[in-house]
Amino acid sequence: MMEKIRFEIKKEDTEEFCFYLQERENSKATIEKYLRDIRKFFIFIKENEEIGEKENERNIVDKEKILAYKDWLMKHYAVSSANSMLVALNQYLLFREMGRLKVKRIKAQRTDILGMEKFLDKKDFQKLVETAKAFGKDQIAMIMETICATGIRISELKYFCVENLRRGMIRVWNKGKYRVIIIPTILKKKLLIYIEKKKIKKGIIFCTRTGKEKDRSNIWREMKKIAELSGVSLEKVFPHNLRHLFARTFYRETKNLIHLADILGHNSLEVTKIYTTDSIEEWRKNMEKIKLLDSTT
């Protein structure tokens, strides 16, 4: 009989796992998320210890418990959220040299389509920008336009410096990869007007009053306020949705998935495909065109 593979969760794991992720050059946001997800896994293991379990059996993890955690995630989270937590768990297992216990991601046929009603469309985006400008929120308006015109991640905003802007391209080092972001002509003009108006002579274009780079929470909070003022559904308004809008629009106009993957900084075309799905209404319209059934009853 094959020996059961198992290991013990240790108190110092979280700190050591953090060092491991830093050595792998994961971004600060990714590290924070992985640590949150792993703490959730630890809590699950602790709360699901069997009654009467021996002291030396406490905090022991094996494949059975990991699969129970996966099942729990499936019942309590959306597929995308559950899968992101499983990614964190698999990284932790690799860190513990327990890669043999890794679990597969949850498969679901085109689950991404179910969330399409939460995607921004061009009208929503324009309404947000117009509302921001009307209330004197020029910075968040310009941030939204910059993300939507380039498809960048929030973490890449810090690379938009006055010096880079004048060259017409942004050099980015993110997630262990180097890439170049092309600034469309109309966006470059808007940004040049913006820095002139704000008297920004050098350095990061989008920063706080203290000169620090704007982070995700700052931007999300400001976007939510603009959404409330504009009447756009709050469910649709978060920074990454601007990246989605760029990707869907680019693909609709070009049908070039390879170029889109390069622009978004994706290694896999499968990841990029998530951004190019049609909405449920478009699916429904195409289904109605089939007309295989007789309309008479």
C-alpha cells in the first residue's frame, strides 16, 4: 500500500511563504492576496479538525483535506474566485515541497459569460469620465482614460512618467516581464494637456498629494464615488473592468488575439480569450437567428 503523503502546518509558514514569494519576484499585490488565501486555508483546516482527533494529528494536511477545502470553495465562492485561491494553495504546496498534493483548477464551460452583465460598455465608460470632469475630478478621469486607452494594469500606472510620456511609449517591468506600452496619439495629447494644467514637470503623473503613487484601493474608491454620481451600476465599476473594455473593443475591431495578448502582457492566449467573449444578449441574438423550429403551435 502506498504511503499517505501528508505534512504539518507550522506557525512560521506564513512569514517564510512571504519570503518565498518575494524571491520569486511576485508583485506586492499578488503576495498580499496569496497570504490572505493561505490564511483562509489554515483556518479551514483548523475549523474542520475532527472531534477526538489526537493532538499530534492537529494541523496535519493530506490530499483528502485539500480536496475537502476545494469542495468548500466551490460551494462558497464563484468559480473564478475559488480558482484564484487554489492557485495560491498550489504555490504554497510547492513552497512546502509538496507539489504532489497540488489540485486541479475547477473546470466550468464558459463560466466567464455569466458575468458579462457586470462588464462596462463604452457608454458607461464615457458617462463615468464625463461625470468625473463635471465634478472637478480631473485626475481620476484621466486615470480611467489612460487605463481604457492602453489596457494596462493598475500596477503599471506608476510607469507613466513625464519623461516616458514625451517619448510616446512606456517601458514596463511587471510580473517578471519587460514590455513596451504604446501611447495612442489622442491619449498622449490629453496627457500632455493634463500635466501642463497640473504643472507636473517630472516624475510620476498620477500620484497622491504626498507624492506617492496611486494604489488600487485609492483608485477603486474614487471610481465608486463617481459611479454613484453618474448612475452607473456599482457592480460594473472597478479598475480591471476598464482593461476588459479595452480588450473587448480591440479584439472586436482587429480580431487579432496574438497582438492583444502582447499588449495585455499575457503569456497564454487562453487567458486573453477570457476578455473577448460576447455578452449573453449577443449570444441570444445569434441563437434567435437559427430558426429551426416552426413558429406555429
